[in-house]
Amino acid sequence: MEPLVARLRRREWRLTAQRRVIAEVLTGEHVHLTADEVFERARALLPEVSRATVYNTLNELVGMGELAEMPHADGRKRYDPNVGDRHHHLVCVDCGRILDVRADEPRLPADQQHGFELLGVEVTFRARCPDCASVPADVS
Amino acid sequence: MEPLVARLRRREWRLTAQRRVIAEVLTGEHVHLTADEVFERARALLPEVSRATVYNTLNELVGMGELAEMPHADGRKRYDPNVGDRHHHLVCVDCGRILDVRADEPRLPADQQHGFELLGVEVTFRARCPDCASVPADVS
DNA sequence: CTCCACCCTTGGAACTGTTCTATGTTCGGG
DNA sequence: CCCGAACATAGAACAGTTCCAAGGGTGGAG
């Protein structure tokens, strides 16, 4: 899949300096940043970017389907630019690290569908990463 | 699975009046309440219960493994008393309604495990419920 | 039965992540 | 240039959750 910035360029979407750095920061595999992490990294590239713009842009990109929003146990949403490429998530319950993984998708039996129109499925494997497994408590 | 209150009774856990009504409210299938909904319903049964106690109790129960916490896109966590009974969730993207469903669990291939110690898997089917499918916009 | 220590509960303040608002800035077309 | 529309900004407002200091109830020791 081509990177987010490239995808945006071919859409008719005004790519301002602020929006570009936000999109640039959201590139690659295993990238699952919080809004605040996006803000910090974007600001490192372009100091004149505000938190509001980060939130506005993230929400717009999610609405456009160019970014996936994933709720997380700690309350902060993560943003995943790796859309269109079916994958699931492997999450460390201790440190919160998230990796993209491939596995087959579960199917919902017809008798369990309750008349719903199915749109997609999200799979999250909860696990403990090697680093956290080697220490007794959590790595905070 | 026996109800939450019954499970708690056999543990050595002080079951005060407040904790009991909180547990009673969390009983049944397809029960996925927010903390505030738990608070409202508990208070209907026992007016002298505070929001802080609801949060304290919910977090304790989650820590004990008697309650599952599920992050949601709208920011409010839902609490599911139906633990120990493997099931997944069917969520309406418009109105947020959540149903318990059974489906087979996806397995994580060994070459995708990244050395993590697997603990569990959460599956969420995103869909549109019959009520929301019949109207153009969302039911707010 | 009485007392004490401890855990539980409480209301409200504090905190965190997100959204809103009012204002200023930039861009492209005429 | 000048204008309107879209975009960006700082900070206030908001919602959900957690923290805190103080009060209250309960169970065990004596």
C-alpha cells in the first residue's frame, strides 16, 4: 500500500503544510500513535502546528477512511494508517505495545447475525511481549 | 455461568450493600453498560451510592477478572459481566448497540507471534443494526 | 459487649483526552 | 490586488475517570 501522503495527493484534498506533516508522521507498519504523539512528532517537523489541527485532521482522515481509529484500554485512541491491508493487532497488556499481525478473519454464522448488516471485523490479540514477560511488574 | 453476585459471594470479598447493587445491575446477556449507566441503575436501587464507589468497584472487579472492560469508540468504557463464556461482540456503528455473539476464535499463526505470550483474543464485528439501516442518518 | 483498626464509601477537586469557539491566516479565482 | 471560502490557531469548555482527605461501618480481639 502506498503511504498516506501519496494517497492524499491523488484525492482532491488540500494538502497544507500542517496536514502534510501530520500525514508524514503516520507512515509505516506497526504505527499506532495517539493523537498527542502525532502532535509531538508533527511539531518536531513543523513547529507551527496546533493540537486542534491535529485533532481536526485526524478526524477528517478517519471520516475519509484513510485512517483507522482504534479505541484503547487507557482511553487514548490510536491511529493506524495501514488501512486497506487486512490485518489485526497484537497488543501487550503490560506496556501497550501494538504490532500488526495477519491471521484469518473469523466469520459470523448466519444464525448469529441478528439481522445486522455486517461491515467489518476487528481482532485484537491480547498478550505479553518478551520484554514485559522477563520482568515481574509492568514497564511504566 | 452463575450471575456475578453469586460468584462474588463465594470469593472472600466484602459484599457491602453498595457493591451488591452494582453487581446486581451487571447481570444477564447483552449487558454492556457504561460506568455512568451502572451508576444510574445502582442508584435507583440504593440511593446512597456514589460515583466514586461505582468506579472503584468496577475497577476492582476488572482486576479480579470478574468483569471484562471493553474500550469503545465514543470514549466510554463498557463493562461486560459475561466472562468465562467465550463470546464476541456485534456492534452497531450508528447507535452503538452491542450484542453478544458466538463465532469461532481466530488463531494467531506461530510465525506471527513475535515472541509474545498469548493471553486472549477480542473480536468485534462492526455492523449496522436493522433499526439504523432503515433510517438515513444515525439515531441520536 | 465494647473498642479499635481497618477497609469501604463519600463528595468534590483534579486530571486527561477531546471538542468547541471565536478569531486570524492563507489560497485561488476574478 | 481583493474577496470569499477553507484552513489553522489558542484557549476555553467539556466529558469521562481518577485522586484525595475525611467520615462511617464492620469484624475481630479482649
